[in-house]
Amino acid sequence: MATLMEDPVTLPISKQVVDRSTIQSHLLSDPHDPFNRTPLKIEDVIPNDVLREEIQTWKANLLAQKMAERNAAAASTAGSDAMDTS
């Protein structure tokens, strides 16, 4: 199952981007870059702040879109539930 990265980091030699928690878990059992087998320590990974900000912006936009859709649905439902007094 795929999950959205929360803390993306770039591996220094292979230049692959992975989530920090994923590479931390990997390094517990194998001290090598999983993409090219070069030695790697968690201190060597490079935070990918640009991608982190893009992910946060995407999540905020998605949440705003869902809230707008929910509010629009609630408004249309409220209008149709009004009692007919004619």
C-alpha cells in the first residue's frame, strides 16, 4: 500500500527521494543506500524542503476542496428540505 510522504529526504549518492521514516527503518538492518548499495548513515540524507512544502500545499488544497464540496452539498440539502408553505 502506498502512503503519502510526510518528511521527504534525498539520498546523497543515488539522488532518490524517500520518506525519512522509510530510510530510517531500512538503515536499522542495512547500512547501505537501497538503490545503489553505497554506505549510508541517516545523518547523510538531505531534507527535501521543496517537496515537503508541495505536499503540504497539495494536502491543504485537497482539504479545502472537500470542505467546499461538503458545504455546497449541505447548502443544497438545506434548501430542498424547506417546508412548502404555498
